[in-house]
Amino acid sequence: MQEISRPFKLDGAKNVRELGGYRVLGGGMTQPRRFLRGDELQNLTEADCRALYEYGVRQIIDLRSQDEVLRGPDRLPQCCPDVAWMNVPMSDHVRGNRYSSEFPPSMWQLYEWLLDDGGDGFRLIFKTILQAAGGCVLIHCIGGKDRTGVVSMLLLKLAGVNDDIVARDYAVTEQAMKDIFPVQQAEMESRGLVVPAYVLQSPPENMFKTLTYLRDTYGSAAGYLSYIGLSDAEIAALRERLLSAFREQA
């Protein structure tokens, strides 16, 4: 059975992990040191920053809201000024368009809404990836589960990773963040937000439902990227970035 990426050993973040090393349909694997997914980076130590920089991180795409960013700015660009940082607040359009309360009725429903309403944000994310000069791109939100999870799903499916691996990769977050989620829950409740239990969970069924919705509505990850405005050449270049080194070694 395919081994699922485990979080890096960092003192200030608990869910930073590779999207590389996954087998893809037709042979080969996703390329390591190209994409990391992660939770919030505001508590990174200097040693954490140095480790991520030495690993190759040169671009951060921060999916948090502007309020979340103000409450806890990313530490890595502060420690390493040549690491580029881009904020793409992915929840804003969904919250405005779909629900007035603070949380959706289920997490998989949120993921569907992100796909339907977040096209502008997703397009900016993927164009930023394509424009990055090189090195590794670290994509993160607060827990590394929801907003980051949908971006990671699209990347892995574009590469040709099977549904089971994508869902198992998503599910790792619940265990990785088991000590952090209660702290985040308490912080949200201190601001008057009632946090449903499902917000702190990542059962694979959430991602399986999202994958079914992706296929039923958009055909595939490539079909979705085309729908939001990426050209065929851009989609091919993004897939190449995910897979190219393994093809070169073949």
C-alpha cells in the first residue's frame, strides 16, 4: 500500500508535508520538493525557518483571510526575505455567497462551494505557481485541511494520483493536528464562534464526496482548471512541474 506523507518535524507547525512521492496513473510519481501543504506558519522558530528554506521553499501561498493573516503573520518570509509570499483568501467569496453563519453544514459541502465560487482565487494560485522562479511552493491555511486540502486535491488529481491516495492524504490532518485543533477551537470560541465537531475532523469520506462532485460537475481536475480560465499550455506546464523529473529519469 502506498505510504502517505507524514508531517515534517517542526516545532512551530504540525502539518507541513510533501505532495511528492505519490504514484500516478501510467507510471512515475509526483516530484518531491515542488509542493508542500501546511498549517499556519506564524509560530515557526528560526530553526524551522532555516529547515524549510534549506529544503527549498521559495514561494508561500497563504490561503487565510486577511483577518487571519493580521492575527498571525507568516514567519518564514520574515526570517528569509527572499521567500516570496502571496495571500489568496479563499473563504471570502464562499462565505459571502453561500451562508451567513460562520460554518457550513458540512466540510465536504464547503469544498464543493470552494470549487464553485473560488475560481478567481484558484486561478491566481495556479498562475502564481507557474510564475514562481523555482524551488518549492508551500501552500497553507490555518489547519492545512480545508482550503489547503482542496488545492492539494486538484494538484494530485492533475498529476494522476488515484482517489484513495488523495483521500488518505487529506485524512492525515486530523491526527497531525490533534493537539493543535483544541487550541484553535478555544481561540475561536473566545471570539464568540461555536465550532461544530466536524470542523476539527478530516474523514476520508469528505474528500471522496468532493472528488465525485469534481468529476460530475467539471469532468476532471484538468477540466476544472480549464473552466476557471487556465489555458491548455498552462495546465500542461503545471502537470509537468508535478511530474517532470521522474519522466526525465525514465
